[in-house]
Amino acid sequence: MVIFWLRPVGADASLRGIGVTSARHYNAFMRAMILSAGYGTRLWPLTEDRTKPAIPILGKPLVGYVAEYLARYGYDEIVVNLHHRPESVRRALGDGSKFGVRLQYVEEPEILGTSGGIDNARPLLNGETFIAVNGKIITDIDLNAAMETHRRTRALATLVALPNPSCERFSIVKAEEGMLVGFGGMPAPADFVGKAPPLMFTGIQILEPAIFDHIPHGVFSHSTTDVYPQAVAKGERIALHVAEGNWHELSTMQRYLEISLQLLSQTGIDISSGAGSRIAPSAAVKETILWDNVIVEGGARVSRAILADNVRISAGEIIENAAVVRASLVEGKEPPAKALKGEFRGDNFVVSLAE
């Protein structure tokens, strides 16, 4: 998790896409928290030596996008909690200055879940309205508009939702008259023919301090299973803000590749190459993400792939629709239950991304 404090926005402040007056009106002295203590098991083996927030997206750590997003609204004092591979986050973010923020780090010895993590930060959050944001998203959703809904409805919490017209595999958010009723299973396209698309939770939420009265103290818990349904059952007002804007969630390797390529396409190229990476002139590489110090030798063919740090693709080798890490990184390691299957190929460990 990451906790932000906002200082008042001065008259000479420059906030891209946000009026200074509205930023001050909604956010002055508010706090926010990025939930980013998860393991990223579905991203394994990319998360074997780093936590999910430290995964690079086109050369920038995922949590860096969230930091910059909130910084545009004036949030610039950040505390980052660490759990899995904490040193990877420290390396990725440093002191935060390159993202326009200042960072402090706090380690969380045991994973506590989305609401348990919030409870663990209670001394830093209690007393004021605050924002919690999932650390695995890239978005430009307007936070001021969400705050407008929260203030207008006088809700205990406001969840930011988006329509899910493609019925992607995100739990259905059920609402009546703008208020949360509960959460459903994964949407089936046939159920929404001729109907409004289902809503999905974006991982952005605005919370009042009274939310702590509904979070189990000192134990693992999740907001969508252990907090909000129970609060609604007790008559609490949990509002929904149905937003517009771009939103990407990176929780699987397939999504990581697709979203990276989508972002790349906006620049007119289809390869991202990290520091120290080299592609031989006779190699054929397309739609591929290279991390740092990757070498692709002559005659190799690589397409729709993720090549992690220090990977070498040998001359003549073919890699298609796959993620590749060094074999030494995962030798003797037990893959997480949700991880995709892979195989050792010489000095590499290759995971097919075929559905």
C-alpha cells in the first residue's frame, strides 16, 4: 500500500487536466493509499524476483504510474508498504522524486488483504476522508468527479466503477439508485444481450474514517467480501460513481503484454527495449517487451513476447507468444497455484501465453 498526504494547491500550481480551484476544493489535506502488497502470482515467473508494483511497464514501474496519476491531483507525500521482495520496490521507486513525489517505506510482515492492509494503516488514515487505489492499474479516471459523487451522496464509501461491455472477467458490481447492493460472479455475455452492460469495480474507492468500524481488526480481510457486503447489510450507504476514461488492469501476463503493446501502439512502434538490451540486426523481433540487459542474437525470431532481465535468445531460436525468464531464477522453485505452466529451454524458462 502507498499512503499520500496532500498539501494545499497554490495559486501558481500546474495540474494537467485539473482546475486548481477544484483540486483544492476536493482534495486539500486529504490522504490516499495505494494497495500494492500482493504477490502477483498470476504474473509469475515475472514476479519471482520482484513484487507486482515493481514490474516495469514500458520502462516505468507499475506503481510509478499510480504515483504520477495521484501527483497530478496534488498528492505528493507517499508512504509505500512493502511485503513480497521489498527491495525490488525500493530499487524501482527510489525516493520518488522522478515521479514527482516523496516516498517513505513501511514493511508489512504478513499479507493482510485489501481491507486488512487499510486497517494496518489506520493510525495514518483515521480522522479524515481518504482515497484507496489498487496498485495494479493505469488510468486517467477523473478523481474530482468521483469526489463530487462522494460528497453529494454523503456515503460511508464510494466505489468507482466502469461499464464492462465486453464482459471481461471482473466481478459484477450490483447497484440500485446509485448505491451498492452487492457483488456478483463473472459476467456472461448472453445475460446482457439487449441490456445495459454490467459494472465492474476499478479498484478506486473513497472512504470515510467510519469505515474502520466495519473492517476486522488485525486480521486478513478483503473489502469486497469481508467489509462492503456486511456494511450494506447494516444499512450503510456505499455509493457507486460510474466513471469514464481509460483504465487498464495488469494482473495476468496476457493482460500485461496486451496492454503494453496497446500503449506502445500510441507511439507508432511495437518494441520496448530496456537499458542495456541489444537486438542483432539479423534478428526478427516484433510486438515484444524487452526488460533490461536482454540479448537477442542473430537469426532469432521473437514475436508477441516478454523477455525479462538478462535473458539471452540464442541465434536461430524462435519465441512466440511467450514470457521468458532466466532458468536460474526459477530452478528449484515451486510455481504458485495460479501461475501458467512453463518449461526449461537451455538457459531460459519459457511460459506459453496461449489461452
